[in-house]
Amino acid sequence: MRAEALNIITNSARKFINIGAFTRLWNLVKNFHAADIASLMHQLVFREKLVLFKTITEKEKEKAAGVLSELDPEDAAQLIKEYKVEQISDLLEIIPSDDVAPILPFLPDEMKDSILAAMEKKPSEDVQELLLHDEETAGRIMSTEYYALEENTNVSDAITAIQLEGDVESAFYLYVVDDQNHLVGVASLRQLLFSRPNTPLKEIMTTEVISVNTETDQEEVARSVADYNLVAIPVVDLEKKLVGVVTVDDVIDVINQEATEDIYKMVSLDKTDRIKYSPLRSIRKRLPFLLISLLTVSLAPFVVHFFEGTIEKYVKLAVLFPLVMALGGIAGNQTIAIMVREIALGEADWIKARKALLKELSVGIGNGVVIGAISAVVSYLLFKNPYLGLILGLAIIINLFVAALVGTLIPLFLRLVRLDPALGSVNLLTMCTDAAGILAFLGLATLFLPYLS
């Protein structure tokens, strides 16, 4: 939904909620897709969300269940907390199990257990099976609804079985298993339609099946789907038995989630922080990271203090050294962004570090020479001192070299010690480039101080 239309609809929804015109509120949203209603809810405060959701639930329970699937799991949990257990279980039974599983951890344990007990046996068991797996793994995000038949089944019987099974979330492929439920092949629905009725599945199936394990990280799952242009990927357990399927819509959610997490981590921000939260809540989430940042940036003032005598003798130095620090930080952030992406895609690791390091160092030196030369000329035009321009230019070259070096090695080192490469990279980079930039600039200024005076 476009921003302009969303603003108009949000204002109308607020008006109907405030005056109690619930029938008009329902008429406003009844023809919207569940995803559009979820976007509308993101614009509302909790009281307004609850009124809108209750209105939809009373009018069309299936649409309300669809909205829950589209909301952030935490937001969905906050809404259903206001309902009775029986009402919640009725809604969650409509939702695919892989959409229910992310919601339940945000509910109190007692309520979660009561909901699972109140749900019908099959959906409850499916959800509990997903909850057994760690978060952000294939086992947690997979769907347990898929087409699977034994390899000796013929095409005619397979088509009949699919028709009797009805539509499932992952209606893209027919997975072929042996009598022990081990995944042995896959056939597209198109292959079934164009094969002779009495042909066994084992004769038309593809035996080289791309699959993932239940404990495979969700980022790796998304990468496999993207690399092999799949619309669904089967999930097997440790015994290679088929247990679920991850569909492309879940992969898109994973990509969005992981991208958001990486962006937040790179700037030392809690991934759950949102603009809609109260200032006090955001302060609690951001303050710890800022206190850590305070420690990392404290190195620069100590370096400046060490060169206090040089600055007192030539005060103009104080005007220029922030420029060296800023350029180093910007260049380093560029390198870190590239490295974090390459690591996330599996295209960079510690073994391949030499190639990445040489490339980034070349870029850092090249950029440093160009930016340094320009800065030196501008400095000379402003202050009429060629030595000051030379010092500034050399300091920039040195700091961009350091930025490339540190920006490449920090994410690789964090990956080596099994930490998220995005976590704290920017803080460590800032500490290094600020200190190195000041040290280079003021150190050179100290050497050339007789010429500056």
C-alpha cells in the first residue's frame, strides 16, 4: 500500500475508532489484503490496534487470522493476550504452524501451554514440533504441510492423492520418499501432468535434491533458496527423513529480518527498538550501547591530550584533525559494509582474507591519495602553508589505509571467533580510526612543527 493511501486510511480508521463507528471501520478494511491491514496497524497505537482487530475478528475470523500471520510476532502476541484462551486457539488453528510458532514465545508460559492444550491435536502437535528447534533455524521456520509419496507410487495415483490431500502451503513440488520416509527425490507438479499415468515416481523424479537440515541456520536456508532459484526447499532430520519444507515467502521474511538485524547491530542498536516505542523504552534499549561506545571513543581524547603541547604552539591543527577522523570513519564503514555482506553470502572468510585485504588496502590507499591531495590543496589555499597541506594529505592517506585494514579484519575476526560480524564492528572501527587519524596527523605535525611556525 502506498504511503499516501496509507495515511488517508489511517486517519479514517482513527476517526471511526474514536467515534465508535465499528461498522464503517469494517467496511473500510473488509476488502483489504491481510498484509495491508497489518501495515495499517503499524500506524496505530495499541488501543486502536485492539479495537480494529476485535472488529475484524467479530466480522470475519479467517481474515483476522491472516492479519496475525502478517504482523510482527511480538505485536501479534500483544493483541491475542487480550483474548480468552479458547478464542486464541480458534484463531491460531487457522494459521499455518510456521506462523504460529514465532508468536507463542512472546506469551506467558502458562498461557502458551493452555493455548496448545486447547488447540486441535494435529495443529498443536505441528506447532510443538517446531518449538523443539532452536530459533533462527530451518526447523523453526519450516512448514509441516507438503506433498510426499513413496517412490513406487505411479503418476495417476500421485495425482489422485494430491487432489484428495487438498491445497497445502508448499504446493510447488512433490517430494518422493522411501518406505522409511527418507527423502530420495523430488518431482515438480508439471512433471506429473506431462508423464504417463502408470509411470512410477522413481522414474521421473530428480534424485539430486537440494535440502537442508533442521538445525541449519535460517540465513543458510535463504542462501540456498536464492542460489538454486527454488520456491521451496525440503528440510530433513539427522537421519535424512523428510520433516518439513521452507517456502520462498518464509525466506523473504528471513532476508528482511536478517538485514534489519545486521543494520541494527552495525550501529550498536537493539534489534527490537522501534520508532513507535515510548522515549523511556528506547532510552533503556539504546543507553547500554551508548555507554559501551563512550568507552571505545575515549581513546581519541587521550591521544589528543598527549599532543596538547603541539596544538598550543599551532592552534590551527585543532581545526583540521576532526576532518582526518571523519574521513577514516566513513571509509572504514564502507569497508565493513562490504565485508559483512560478503560474509553473510558466504563469499568471504578467514581463509580468503588475503585477497580481500589486499583489495581493500589498495582501495584505501587509492582513495587516500585522491582525497589527501584535494585536502592538501584546499588547506594550502586556506592557510597558505604548504607543510600543513602536506601533513593533512599524508595523515588522510595513513588513516584511510588503517580504515581499510581494520574494516576488513574486524568482521573476519569476529566471524572466526563465532560472533556476528556486524556486532560491534562500527564501535571497534571508530576507536581505531579516530586514534590512528589523530596520531598520524598530530604526530606528523610534531615532526614538522618548526616549519609550521
